[in-house]
Amino acid sequence: MKKNFDRITDDYETIVVTRKNSKNIVMMSEESYNNLMENIYVLGNKSNYDWLMESKAQLENGHVGTHKLIEVSGDE
């Protein structure tokens, strides 16, 4: 089991556990699960989805800009 758990957590694999006469189970890392839930939340909201698709289209069409970052010291 440890070998399979390591594959799930270290290699971001999912494992489907096939059960006889019952529903299957999918095993994934907590990190993958949290990422999946965040994506569902973000993409499940129409305004967020539309905003992301607009940004993607702008990037694909070369409508991008660069900005110089300003260093801020920890004292401020």
C-alpha cells in the first residue's frame, strides 16, 4: 500500500479501486483534491469563467504587457 500511496502523493497519480458488486473508488492526494475543488469553484462561477476565457483570448492574441516590479523593503 505504501508504494501506491507514494505514487499518488509523489507522482500526482490517481488510482481507481475497482470493487466487485459495488461502486468504484478513486484515490488521489489531498493536494490534487484541493486543486480540483478550487478549479470547480472558480470555473463554476460564470463571471469568473468568462473573465478567465477573456484573459486567455487576450494572451493568445498577443494582447499582453510587461511591467517592472518595484522592490519594497520589509521595513515599510
